Amino acid sequence: MAGCCVSGEDKENQRINEEIEKQLRRDKKDSRRELKLLLLGTGESGKSTFIKQMRIIHGGGYTDEDKRSYAKLVFQNILTSIQTMTRAMEALGIHLADPNNQSHANLVLEVEVDKLEEFDQDLATAVRCLWDDGGIQKCYDRRREYQLSDSTKYYLTDLDRISQPSYLPDLQDILRVRVPTTGIIEYPFDMENVIFRMVDVGGQRSERRKWIHCFENVTSIIFLVALSEYDQVLAECDNENRMEESKALFKTIITYPWFQRSSVILFLNKTDILKEKILHSHIGDYFPEFTGPKQDQSAAQDFILKMYQEQNPDKDKALYPHFTCATDTENIRFVFVAVKDTILRHNLKEFNLV
């Protein structure tokens, strides 16, 4: 009888072991169908905007309740921009064109950005009068000399809509909100039975020490470059060119041993801002090696792409570049189809996708 009991237990143990092995194989297969995409780049290159686009295109988008939660951030972005320009006027030696606007300047400077919950009509009037002032416009034209959000003009030219009591942010408002990323943000989404786990980390120097924890099992790196930053300096160091910093970071990233098997996708972002900026700011003034024509967007883009390609010491390692406008949903939808194909092709065997 004892022998029968042992035999029964052995069979049960064997069955359990087989179930465990099956589950482990399933888990292994499932984990191989999850592709980890690491978004990297310097601060304000567009990483968080790209994740918002993935939520719009491949996720659940934004409900009205979600949109309402962004209203305060839009208000705070507007106030930050007008305060920044008002303070910069003094440093740049620019005066208000209309001295009567000084009372409006005093009003906006008294408001604490972090405590702003709504945009009352007095504040909206003050901001509108300042934005219309020739002195502020002159200060805006010299924005490369100080730190100002790319979304400033977008929000301030649409102030009448945004300052309405019934205001509900639309998708473009949400895409353009600037909130510096601190810590690590993950966004998983499903495409054709493959889970893409996108990881966004802070781009400012103080945030980069946290990146090391994200380096395991990275399928692809998506490195974002702000094309428009060729004439700007760092927020952390006002005598260092932003694009030089970005190039140095890119070179460091692609030579890390962790990423030898990861595909590298390069998003040359903010094509819309570059198009506007090169009309009055010549890239050759900041990068003398540029010998192309002035005010030529294609020549500027090709030159910047070549600079990044030259940072890659391993000529056998392919880079996959795309010119992007992260606030343009259709552009990102189109680009990500190509990115998805690149990533899946690069990982067909390793991730059992064939």
C-alpha cells in the first residue's frame, strides 16, 4: 500500500512539475513578446509629448475628465511664459512699448505659478495686454537668449479660447503642455499582439543618473533631438550649446555596452519650430561647418542628421532616422508605423515573432 501511495504522489508531483514547466515556457514566450522601448534625449526634446501621442493613437486617449485635469497645467504654462518674458525684458534692456502696461506686468509677477488654479478675467486681460505689447514681442523674438517654452506663442495667441470659464483643453493643448519629467514614466500599449513598453526618463542632467535602472532588456532606443535647439543654451549651464550637449549624450548612449543588441531609432524632432526659426537665425553662426544656404529647412535638417550619424563609431550598427513633429498626431502615426516595422524586423527571431 505504501508503494502505491508513493507512486501516486510521484505522479502528482510530476504533473505539477510539468504544469510549472509549461507555465514557465508560456511566461518566457509572453515576456519575449514585450518589447521595451527606451526614450532618451536631453530635456525638452519631446519625449513626453511622444508618449502622449502613443496614448492618443494606440491607447485610450483622453476622457473629458482627463482633459479637465490639464487645464490648470495650461494656465500655469501661460503664466510661466509671460512672467519669464517680463523678467527677461530687464536683463535684455527692453522697455514696454506702452508704459500703461506696467500695472499689468506687476499683476502677473505677483501671482504664484504653483498656486494658480483658474484664469480669471483680470489676469487674462493683463496677459493679453502684455502679449500685445511691442516690448514683449521684441523680447519674444530674442527668446534664444533665455529659457522660454516652445508652446508660448501657441497658448498666448489662443488666450481668448483658453480664458473662457467653460474651457476644456483639447488634444493639442495637452500635447503642448510642458511639465518636466522627474523619475521614470512607463506606458505600455498593444500593437498586433505585441506589447510595446515605452519608458520615458527625465532629460535634465539631474535626472540622468536614474537611467541606469532602465538599461536591462532594452529592445530599442528612441533618441530624440530637438532640431530647433542649434542656437540655444542649456537651462543648467548658460554657456553650453544645447545641440552640442545632445550630440555628446547621443554618442555616450550608443556606445554603452548594454545597448549593443538594441536597435537605435533617431527622432529629429520639432521640424515645425526649425522651419520658423531658420528664417531669422542662421545655423552657420553656431555651427561654422555648415556651408549650406540660409533659410533652407532641408539643408539644415540634413546637416544636423549628418552630425548625429558621425557620433556613431560602429559603422556596422545601423541608425534609423526620422524627421518628426511630436505635436502632429498624423505625422507621429505615420512615423511609428515605420518604427514598429523596424523594431519587429530587428527582433523577429529573438522575440519569436515569426
